[in-house]
Amino acid sequence: FQMSPGPETFEGKISDNQFPTTITIESNTGSWKLNALGSGLRTKFRIKVYEGVLYADETALLEEDRGRLAHQTARAAHIGMHFPRSVGAEKIAGAFEDGFNKAIPEEMEGELQADRDRFLAGFTEDFQKGDVVTLSWLPGVGLITRINGEQKPVVNSAHLSTALFLIWIGDDPVSGGMKKDLFRLK
């Protein structure tokens, strides 16, 4: 998988971060051009944990309920997590675990456990200042996780991908302010 930034940028929530307004993700099965929707800062106890940047397929419907983007698995979506400080792997994996617990309906927990475990297995090393995690849902390909460019196993579950994006843009997001900022360009 190859990801290429477009030429134009926008300023992130952390003033020295510049992000491309478009990205193109290419694989041997297709090409997806995604537009930036915005960036938001995840804080915990006033500490900047990471800046998230959300991208979506240009045909994604966003007018009404922003959380609907997560349910449009026929459309590509991408979020980048940019770390301005060091964070332990167990804290990030635990945060994903908590997010999945909120986003995955109880009746689907068993069905998604293997996919969830496969996804979380990629988060074994601590994150350092400047590290980047990218999470891309590509229809027909799956959920692609990259940590500093190193690809982890692809998870072929639209349901898990939906739950993952609901962590940030669902009805009960990790941060209401961050959810709003993730759509600030639209």
C-alpha cells in the first residue's frame, strides 16, 4: 500500500503541524483519493496525547449526522494519529480496548473478538514523540494499520472498522471537542 499526500496543506490543532488537504492511497486493487475533514487534539488531564487527522472518500455523505461516516463502509476513510509526546503502548492499546467496549454492541462482541485481538496485537511498542499511527479502511481490502510506516496485519472486518471510527466520531466519542474539530474543514 502506498500513501501519497496532495500538494496543499492545512494547519493542525498543534500550530507547528501541517497536514495535506488530500491523500491518495493506492493498492494493487485500486486507488482512493481522500479529503481532509479536519484535525482534533486528544488530551487527557490537559496533556496532549495525540493529534488526529480525519480523511474520507470525497463521495462520503456528511451533511447530517457526522457519525454516519463510520457506517459508510463502501467508502474509504483514514485517520492519522500524530504523537507530540511519548505514550506507553499499553495505554494506547487500553484506550482502543475501552473505545471498542463502548462502540461494539454486546451481541457482536464474540463475533468480533478475533478481529479485535488481531488489531490490538499491533500495539506492542511504546510511542515516542513524533511517531505516527495511520488507520485506513479501504473497501474490498480491509483495515490497514501502519505504525511509523510499518504495516501491521490487515483486518478484514467492516464491523470492526465501523467500531474503530465510532471511537472518534460516534454518538459517544472519546472527546466531544475532538469530534467537532475532526470535521472543522467541512
